[in-house]
Amino acid sequence: MDALDVSRWQFGITTVYHFILVPLTIGLAPMIAVMQTVWHVTGNEQWLRATKFFGKLFLINFALGVATGIVQEFQFGMNWSEYSRFVADVFGAPLAFEALVAFFLESTFIGLWIFGWDRLPKRIHLASVWLVAIGVNASAYFIIAANSWMQHPVGVEWDDTRNRPAMTDFWAVLTNNTTLAAFPHVIAGAFLTASTFVAAIGCWWMARNMWRAKKLTEAAETGDTSEVPESTAPSHLDATPEKLENDARTMWRPVTRFALWVVMISGVALFITGDIQGEIMFEQQPMKMASAESLCETETSAPFSVLSIGRQNNCDNINNIIEIPGMLSFLSNRDFNSTVQGVNELQAQYQAAFDMPGQNFAPNLFVTYWAFRAMITWALGSVVVALGGLWLTRNKRVVESRRFGLIALWMMPTPFLANASGWIFTEMGRQPWVVAPNWADDLDPLRISMFVQDGVSNHVAATVWTSLIVFTVLYGALGVVWFLLQRRYIIEGPSASDSRPPGEGDDTDTDEPRQLSFAY
């Protein structure tokens, strides 16, 4: 493997790792803001408990997301300096806005939210969490605007003096139709991730409370406490069956139902926005979509491939064994009888346009084909949680099945994996381009485009191998810390002080220092 291959692996690993954390941050911040708003309006302390409980989990994720995001951005200068020079005039503006407007906004007000519970007026404190939610979503928009320019360059002209594109219309970059299609899709995926996260935890806690209440009731009737398991959760210590059932019904059920409906709404939004984005991709990056379907030859009334077998990075060895007739043509332009270009025809067109007969313009068919299907398949885990949870909590019921509680927890990683798969498909499907050519808008695709191999820094492979190994080991360690912290606080549940309204003081009048949990 040369420096290019290792640099691609390093950027891919750090990007996917970072993007595992990003959707939860984007989606969970508004959901926490809604929880706190409900408490602010109704005065129901159970929503305050939910706000503080999920706030802890959000802060863990936010902290690690910031750390991994910074490392990712440093790679632009370290491993991809030629690419950074090429896109400097374009990327400078949206990334500056992301830092100055979005990141500073969320960083400032997240500090006020963490430490302002007993210091700020309730309305100001509530406004702080909403500004955090706005900030994380604004940050996502500017990042997607920059990435969308790589998918579909707009708002630039060629600068002969500096031999690179020069931005002439910042507004065109921000309102790129690729951005306007990708942003709602990313946000819908983020809400699907966060709502599945909240709903899965809520279902598990409901089942846990009801099961423990049942065991305590049986122990009270028989006098045998041997089957009552010990619990380290604050809400379970010295808890009565009545209190456990009350928590399940008055806190966990409303919060879970809220999250389950968000799962349903975001799932529908994800389907609609994904369809819109796919139609734009057929127009702007037909090679990506042909590769996603392993469509090697141009076809009229092209079928959608559900499953194919063979050496799928080789068009001569692909057999589609399950297909939906005409569906790919319909997805491309809403016409079942339309013609969709295949990989081989597009390959010939690109080779002729760029006068590069030996260049392979197709991405890795295996990766794009299966990443696209993995994205859809993993998202079905959220559907399992949503349908099962809504059914079990209908008519004021609560989840009592421990089996479903565990199933919900096992489904929790699926939207994270779906988001990662979608990101892999989007970025790998653009290959061999790091900046894909735009054949419209009167741009010169021969200049306003860049091959991946032209963007890498002039390092020896050993240098990049060293940083790749260090980052992978470091990220692996951070991932273990993230998992252990999330697991600890999920099992611990809401603490006793979480139900105390701000400004009312502690329950105990003592000079002894309080034991803090995550400084919060």
C-alpha cells in the first residue's frame, strides 16, 4: 500500500468513527430541548429527570465528538495538502462559518446549560439548550455545504493565476441543490438515531422497573427475598413496587412514547429525503448510482437489484438473482420505461471526455452496492423498536416484557451503523474523484474537478502508517471509554437529585461537599 492508499484508509477510519457520534449529537440536542420545554411549561418533575438523565449521555457523546472532529480536520493539512490548496477558496468560507457561528454558539451555550441550572433564570437556561440544538444543526449545514461542493461544484470560476477554483458566489455554494437535498436527509438520519437511542433505553427501563416491582411484590408475599436481584440504580435503591411502577408509567412511558413517534416521523422523512437525494444523484453522479445497483450495461426499464452474487467489483461476474422490474428507472426520473446508463457506457464517456483511456472512472462496485443496502437494512432496526414499542405501550400500557427490553437495546446500534453505511456509500461512490466534475452550470469539468490521487500530500507511506496506527489505537481506546461511560449512566439511571427543581437547594443541610456525577 502506498501513501495514497494509507491516507484514504486513515481519513475513512477517522471520518466514519466521528460520524458514528455526530448523528446522536445532532438529534439528541433538540430532543433534550423539547424535554426541558415540557418540564418548563407543565412543571412535571419527571420531564426534568428525563432532561438531566439524557443530558448526561448527550454530554459524553458531545465531548468525544469534538475531539474526533478536530483530528479529522487536521488531516486536511497533514495528509491532503494538495486537495486543501485546490479547494481553499471554497472551503474557507463555510468552514469558518461552521466554527464562528455554529461551533462557538453551541460550545458557549452548552457551558451555560451545564453549569447554569441553579444560576440562570429558568427561561434563560431553557433558551441555552435550544441555542445548543440550533448550533449543532447549523454546524451540520455548513459541513454538508462544504461536502456537497465536492459532490457538485458550483459558485466558482477557474483562477489561472493561482491555478485553482476561485469562489465567486458564496450564496450559490450554500444553496447548492446537492446541499438542500443532503441536509434534510442527514438530519432525518440523526433524529432516527437519537430517537431510537432514547426509545430503546426507555423500553428497557420500563421492563426493568416492572420486572423488579413484580419480584419485590412476590418477595413481600412469600417472605423470600433470594430472587430479588441487587441493583445499583439510584431509583431502585430502597424502592417499593409502587414507586417502580410509578416511574415506569409517569416518566419512562411518556418519554419513550415521545421518542417512538420521533422514530416514526424521522423514518418517513428519511425515506422521502433519500428518494429526493437519489434522484439528484442520478443526474449529477450517474456512475455512483449505476455502481450502487451493479448496473453494468445501459438498460431501458432498468430493474432495481435486491440481491446479486458474483465477484461484484467485476462487471463480467455479476448475477442479479432478485430484482424489481422497472424500479430503478422509476427511481431515477419517475418513469418506469426510462433508460438508465450503465457503468460500461459511462466509463467510455468519461474516458473520451478526459482523454484518459486507461483511467478507471468507476468506484468499487462491491463497496457501493453493499453499503447502499446496508444503509437500508440497518435502518430497519429502528422500525422494530418503533412498532414493538408503540404496540406494547398502547392504551396507557407500559413495556413489561424483559425480552423486548433487551431486543430494544440490541437494536440501539442499528441506526448508527445505517448512518455510517450511508456515509461510506456517499464518499466511496464518488471515487475516483475527490472533487467530482460538474457537467452543467457552464463550468469546465476538466479543471473544476480533482482525482483522489492528485490531492494527497507528498509523504512516504511509513509516515502515514504511523499516524494511522496511532489514531486507530487512540480512537479504539476512546471508543471503549465512550461505551463504558454510556453503559454506566444508562444502568445507573436518573439520580435522586435530578427531580430537584433548580434553586430549591439540597435535601440535606450539611457542610459536607456533594459528590458530583459527571460534574452535573
